[in-house]
Amino acid sequence: MAQAREVKMQAEALNAFLAEVYPQIADDFRIDRVAPMEADIRLLTAERHLRPGGTVSGPTMFALADLGMYAVTLAMIGPEAMTVTTNAALDFMRKPASGRDMIGRARLLKLGRSLAVGDVLLYSEGMDEPVARAGMTYSIPPRR
């Protein structure tokens, strides 16, 4: 039987940590929910996140996916700022809704000592179907 995983950082602690470590994006994202091996992160969509045509840009969606994977990994291992992306693939599946926040639903598929592997589904608020899917791997720094 698999060992139960305990959440080490709840949403409030993750939001405070991200504001401290990445103040340049503190007003763009918010962790909404944390559960064992899962986290939901919200892009607080603003004009600066849009591409021509009024929908959220690809680079912004990548940032949401990347930060979602970072958040779910930290939720499980604790505050390790130097946890970094080692692999990422993003599939864009449909056009995001115009002017709506986006939600990233991140889940860890495997959490080891040195690597975390997971996926993030990206949704436009109010849409039932995902607009993008990311597969990501993060490197976890060794404990000192």
C-alpha cells in the first residue's frame, strides 16, 4: 500500500512564500486550494496577460502551468525556493474565454527525493473543458 502524503504548506503559506520569493508576480497569481498531491492556482487575468484578439497569451498560460507545478511540489515538500523546472510540454487545446481568470489544476503523479512529475490542466473560469494541458518535471534540491 502506498504511503500517505502529508501536505506541508497550505494555500495561505504558499501565497505568502510566493509573494516573498517572487514579488514581481504576486499580483498575478493566487493559490486557491491545496490537497495531498494537488493544488489549484488562479491567474488573476489582466490586460497585460492578453494577446491580440483578447484571450490569454500562450506565455502567460505556460507561467500558470509552471507555477501550478511549483506550488503543488512545494505544498508537499515545504518551502524549497530552488526547486526548478527540468522538463515541460504544453498542449494548447482550445481558445480561452476572453477576459476570464484562468485556473490551473496541478497534480503530482510521482514525488520522489529528487524529482517531482506531474500534470496541470488549465481552464478558463466558467468553461468545463480544459484549454491546455502541461506535463512537467521538477528537480528537488538535496536536503542539507
